[in-house]
Amino acid sequence: MHTRDDLIKDQVKCWITYTTPETEKIVSSHLHLLPKFESGGQNGLGQGPRYCPSIETKVVRFSGREHHIWLEPEGILITLAV
């Protein structure tokens, strides 16, 4: 029902990178600057199968591991034709 061009014409490129021990050190040393979350699962952080934790959540819960970091463009206005 769709052509390949239909499926990819409005996609925006995203990239993936990984944390390093230095990344974890930087995030850990700045945790005190983050707002406290008041709803959700453990420590007020999100829960559920579709929840993607933030980098600070990953560093706190799973320190010493390499984590994926998705780099996605922000501020793109998408207008839907009606």
C-alpha cells in the first residue's frame, strides 16, 4: 500500500553513541543539579516496558556499564497535511 519513498520521506536522521567511564563521571558529579521526580516507579523515576531511562537514571541504576545514547534532533516542526 506504500512505496519505499512514502515510508522514508519524512524521516529525520538519528545517531547512536555510547557512554564511557568519563561520561559516567561527568553525569555522576552533576546529579545534584537535576530536578527530583515526584511520580513513577523507584525513586520517582519512570517505569514500564516502554520507558526509556535518561542517562542520569542509567548511571545511577547501572553504574559501571556502557550505555547506548541516542542523539535525536530536537525542535523540528512537523506539519501534517489535513
